[in-house]
Amino acid sequence: MTKGKPTISARQYETKKARELFGLSPEQAMEARRQRAISYVSAEQRQRVEKAAVTREENRVVAEIKKLRASGERAVQEIHHRREHPLPRPAAGGSPDGGPQG
């Protein structure tokens, strides 16, 4: 809080709350939660954290696809094609081309 601003930022609030509850910085509290040394304040908080992690991963994948497209559309098409049309695997005991052995 400042003299001209009677409210605090979300970051300041989290810092204050983490220090009051655990004596830790927000980063230390986050790491302790990952290691299950301390719990979340509520199930709702845990769900928000999990949802944020999923969103970050989705955004990372989208950014990676955009990066691949910028470097060459063919790379993305090949990855997509391989997922939809995986190469056939040889049958157990058969030859690598799928025909009878011998």
C-alpha cells in the first residue's frame, strides 16, 4: 500500500498472505505445495492452480505449433500426418515388411 493508493496489488496480497500463514515467499510456498509440504488454503485454490497449469501447457503447445509453422509448414503437416496415419508395426514373429518370415 502507498500513501496515495489505499489498495494493494494481487502480488502484494499473496506475499502478505503467504508470509502470515507459512512465513514463506509466494515462490517458496508454491514450491512447498508442489512437494506437498504445505497444502492449499482451499480445494477451490487447488483447482485454480491445476487449471492454470493446463492453460499454460495448452498455450505452450500452441506457441510451439506457431513456431513450427513459421519455420516451415511442412514440419507441422508431417507431424499431423504421422499422428493420423502411424506406420504399421511388424507382426510378432513376422518380417519387418509384414510378410511371412523365411
